[in-house]
Amino acid sequence: MFAAAVRDFPASMPRGAEQPSSNAVPGPDAVGRVLLLYSGGLDTSVMLRWIQEQYEAEIVALTVNLGQPGEDFEVVEGKARQLGAVDAILVDAREEFAGEYVLPAIKANAIYGNAYPLFTALGRPLIAKLAVEHARRTGCDTVAHGCTGKGNDQVRIEATVAALDPDLKVIAPVRQWSMSRDEEIAYAREHGIPVKGGTETPPYSIDDNLWGRSSEGSEIEDLTEPPRDAVFQLVTRPEEAPDEPELVRVEFERGCPVALDGERLELVKLLERAAQLGRRHGVGIVDHIEDRIVGLKIRDVYEVPAAAIILTAHRDLEALVSTIHQNNFKRTLEDKWAYLCYAGLWHDPLRSDLDAYMESANEVVTGEVTLKLYKGSVTPVARRSRYALYDRSLASFGESGAQFSQDSSPGFIELFTLQTRMARRVRHQQRHQPVSGPEGPSPKTLENEGEER
Ligand code: ARG
């Protein structure tokens, strides 16, 4: 048996006791059958064996396809069985991910920290929901995941499991086993676990799906250095992107992207196609200093070609069809939406409240935006919508339409600036001949200002 043994359970927690609080790590006797969220990588492969040993529990492995580029899911499923899983389940959740998670994020123009389009944060509540469903279906009493104790993902998964099925126990072996990466590789060798790409450690911690890809760790942690070219496995380096720009026309119906260059596509296909285009033109590279929920500041390098294209187009179209008041107001709700999603609070009722607003605001986001892709940049260059709050004859310098009388502008300016002018005058007076007492400026001053009406 491997050295990292049951000593890792809290001392106050005898083997076999029921969980005294939601904080406790369930002991081996409390765990019968475990639904393991299995990616096929080193951590979760080691985990698949480790849980069997430490808990003497059966493992059902669940692997979720969210459109991770280049992943061979059949191989992952086979590996789970080979490592002793009593069942290995593969769920293609791309459609649900695109429709129920990415689409609301598009409608909310969701970006965390002005940079991160939340692809990982959007995926976790779906993965956790599927874990709960399949745990119930296969008679598991516990869900296991491969997240560390320092990240956001543990929060997102456990928040969702707790919200959907409070009776399910959760184990997070990486938080317990205190193995270094080298020790994990040694464990893998000892237990005949195939390690992807031989034994050399993959240099970065990667997470990806159809909405983007993140790289963390290794030399990315050195904030004083630009990321190495080797980080970029998805997006072409802008320097090497084609010398000719490419135009792409994105069409939306009620906030949902429905066609590219006139070709109607299912959302998953459309997002994949957008990603391909963006990758070619070096679009969607983000180098982000991020505030994690657990308090750490971390540097992430993101490659988000699909999000860069779709969000840019959506924002542009929405601005055209919404009023100035809607545009200003929505931004604050968008930040709130992005934070809830980032923080794993997908099931907080505030998120569905905000979604109701987003749905309503997107009722009229129908039309198309043409973007220019060129060596890393995405720029809206043309747009059209039957809901556009735009009238060329009104906007034009040369003409004056019936709805806009320039003669009214002086009156508008007078009233619009009333408080600004009054504040300036009152404060100026107070500086030079202050009136003492809490009552402030003399009524006379205000009366005089009132006479300007
Ligand atoms: N910083 C991003 C987030 O918190 C990406 C996390 C990537 N997760 C991972 N397990 N590598 O959502």
C-alpha cells in the first residue's frame, strides 16, 4: 500500500464515524461507492486507484465532453476501466453546455476581471450536476473530484453538489494526500497507471472546453516574464497569423448567435467554427492577473478565440438596439453575473433573477455584426438590425429629420446643465463668503438660481 495512508484523515474523525459537519472528510467506512469525475489526466488516474485502496470503495468514473479540443474520450473511458472502475460513463454534454451555460453568458456579456470569459467557471456547475445525476443513478454515496485546495474549481463543484443533493458526500483526494507531482508519478509507476506523454511532467495546468483554454503554473507564475510560445497550443501567435485580414459576419436572434457568414449553424458547431477562425488569426489571447475566490492572486494565460469573436459581436449589436439607459445599467448587472458564475454560485437565486433581466434585454438583440480579424485583433466594422435605435438622417451632420429640432438644443442644454451650474456657483460662493451653520447656502442664492428657469 502507498505511504500516504489514512493518517491524512483528521485525527478527531475516527474511521467509520458519520460526518459530524459538512466540513469533515468522510472516513472510509462512510464511503461505499464513489462517483469520480475523471479527466484521464495524472491526478484523477492516480485518484482512481488511490480511492479504491484507501476507502476500499468501488469507483464509477464519469467523463464529461464539453468540447475539449483534441481529446480522445474513448481512450479516457477505456483507461478508467483498465484502472479498475466498475463503470465508466462518458457524457457528451456539449449541447447542454453551449445552450444552458455559454448562451446565458453571451447574453450577459460575461467577463470576469475585465478579461476572463469564464469557460472553466461555466463548465463546473454542469459537470457537478451530471455527477449528482449519475451518482444517484449508479448508487454512489460520494462524489470525488481532482481539484486542489487552492483553486476555484473545488468551490464550484462542491457548491453545486451541496445545492443539488446535500446528502452526497464529497472527497477531494488532492487536498488530502499531500503528494508532490513526482510522488504522484512514482505512485502511478508503482500501480501500473499509464502516464500521458511518458513520465515527463506536463509543464502547465490546463483546462479547456469549447469556450476557451487556460494555462497556469510552471514559469507562468513568474510575473516578470512574458509567456513562452509553448503555452499557446490553441491560438496562432499573432505574429504568424495571415497577413490578410478576414471578415466574418455573425448573425444573432434574441441574443443567440445563429449563423456565420450566412450559414445557419447549431450553437455547438457555430462556436467551434468561430474558434477555428479566431485561432487562425491569433485572436483571443489574454494574460490575466486574477483574483481567485479563495483569496489568492494568480496569473492565467487564456486562449479564448470563440469568446473573443462572439462576445465582441454581441456587445456591439446589443449597444445598437438598446437605449443609453439600458446600456449603462446592464453593465453593472453583467459584472454581478460574472462574479456569481466565477464564485461558483450558479444556484444562487440572484443568478436566475439576473438571467431574467438578461433575457428581457436580449429580446431585441437580433441582427448581424461583421468583424474584422487581423493578427490578434477583433474589430466590429459593420452592423445591421431591424431593432437598431439608429436613424441615419437623424445622426447625419448634413440633414435634419423631422424628429430632431436643433432649435430645441439650447433649451435642452440649459436644463440638462442646471445642477452642474448651480453646484459650481454655490461652492464658489461658499469658498469666498462662507455662510456658517448647517443650513448651507442662503435661500437667496437658490432663489436666484431658480430664476434662470
Ligand atoms: N482561473 C480560471 C478559473 O478559475 C481557470 C481555472 C482552470 N482550472 C484548472 N483546473 N486548471 O476559472
